[in-house]
Amino acid sequence: MAIHTNSDSIWAGKKRLSFWQRLFRKTAVVDKALTTPEIIGQFCQGLLLGNKNVKSLLFSTDMALIENNDADAILAVYPFPPSPKIIKTLIDFSGKPVICGVGGGMTKGKKSLEMALYAQEMGAAGIIVNIPFENKDIKIIREKISIPIIASVASSDYQFLKDKIDSGVAVFHVSGGMHTNTIVKDITSQFPGFPIMATGGKSLTNIQKSITSGAKAVVLSPPSNKDLFKTVMDKHRSNFGSF
């Protein structure tokens, strides 16, 4: 059963398959309650993570949301030190590529290296470091792991970005708030062909702008459990009012 949020939400509608898609699909497709916007699959080029072309990433560590969403991959970043238990649990559970956060402001150096090595051992598709993460630590990690290193950025400063690339970053994750699409466009101009994934925002228009600006994949933030329960409970109250 689909969960319908408000009409302005990027999660508002279900994907519609054509007759031919339904007829010739090789395996049964389980409908998910939260389906990613169709424009991502249609227009994103995608990023190769492992042996999978990833166009959409769900920014979540919530197992219920991961289970009930059809994004291509999971971006597991949270505002706490990286946890081996969380890394292993999400990789084992998700059944799709997982990019694991290993450091940023609070966690760095030896601890981040340990987490990066552990994430690779557990089967992570890549690791991601936050904006404050130092290039010297990226270089050390790059020498020890073979999976992609992704760096979150909120600037299109040429030297800042070049230093990241020279340190071993393989993909930029642009998370610049209202400036995200401008930053994506600037990076694409300065480093043609360099892989970029971008935070998609809250509207289909924002997602489309990210794609046309040069993002090869889009990161989506799911609605909260509170908001999802509200839509369900509002429906129940209207159908089975208590007064």
C-alpha cells in the first residue's frame, strides 16, 4: 500500500509502468510505499558503485524507511561518531549499495581509517567524509582501501576541490542548501566529467535543476516517521472518527 504525503512532496506519487514494462519484466517487482521520483531514473546518468549504476540515494539509517523505499543505494551518515554496529547492520539489511560515513568534524585520523577499513571489509560500496575532513587523512585512507571515497562539499572553490581530488576523492557530494545547483554547475565547468551527486531538495523542480546542472545522482531525504504517521492517522480519523 502506498503512503501518500502532501501533493507538493517528491514522495507523493507511485511509479507507473507501461504495459510493455509489466509484460517483459523478468522478476516480480514489489511495490514500495515510498517511490523515488521518475525523473531521476529517466534523466540521471548515474554513478558506478561496485557493479551497480546508482542514480538515487536515500539519506537515512532508518531500517523501516530503507525497507519501504526503492532508491538505488543508501547514504548512511549521522551526526554521531561512526559505529561499527550501524555499519554492519545497514549493509547486511539493505540489500543494496551502502555508502558509510566515517568522519568529519568529530571523527578523524586513526579512528576514521579504522572505520573505513571496517566498512570495506563489511561490504560497503563506498565511504563518505564530511566537509571539515582533512586532506592528509583522505590520503592515508586512499592508500588503504579500494572502494570510492566521497567528499561532501558546499563550495566550488577551485583549489579546495582540486586538493580533495588530489588527495584521493572519487566523487563529490554537493550539499550546499539553496546554492547546491549553482555549486554543481560550477564544479562541472571546472572539472568536466568528475562524478557529482547532489542533495535533491524538497521539490521536483529542485531535483530537475540538480540533474540539468550536472549531478549524476541525487540524494533524497525521506519524510520523517512522524509525518508519515500523521498522513495515516489523519485518514483513519476521517474514516473512523472518534466523535
